[in-house]
Amino acid sequence: MKKIVLLATLVVISFPFFAATADANTIKRACMKSDRAGVNSALCGCIQKAADATLTRRDQQLASKFFADPHMSQEVRQSDRESHEIFWQKYKNFGQTAQAYCGY
């Protein structure tokens, strides 16, 4: 019985860690799936690091969609929604950071 309680406690304690890492590498995965020339794991990993430094997980989820649908980025950029304007400023910073850090 003690082993079951201990195991259950470990699972409950560990769950937030696993939940937080479950959607990690959102940008890297989207980058690797894209059909752009020069895509490789090292470059996409570098871009993910820039995203981790500049974008929230929620921002990364939105930005990852741009790899499959570049037109969506223009829709967000031209949107009148305040949340999109705030996101776009962070996204521009992400792009500049990725370019400086990854040299693409």
C-alpha cells in the first residue's frame, strides 16, 4: 500500500513538469515540417531557443502556425485586435533575435 501511495504522489507531483514540457519545441517542430530550403535540426533548434527567449508558449503556438500558413502572419500583422498588435511586437523581436542568434 505504501508503494502505491508513493507512486501516486510522484505522478501527481511530476504531472505539471510533464504537462509543461509536453508542448515544448513547438516552433522547432513547425520549422522542421516546413518546406523551406536549408531547414535542418540545428537551425530549427536555434530558432526554438530564440522563441523560448522571446515568446510565451501561447505566442509560440500562434507563431508556429505561420510556418504552414504564411498568409496567416499577414492577417495577424494587419489585424486591429490589440492582442495581435502586442503579439506582433513580440514576434518582430523574436525574428530579430533568431536572425542575430542563428545567422539565417
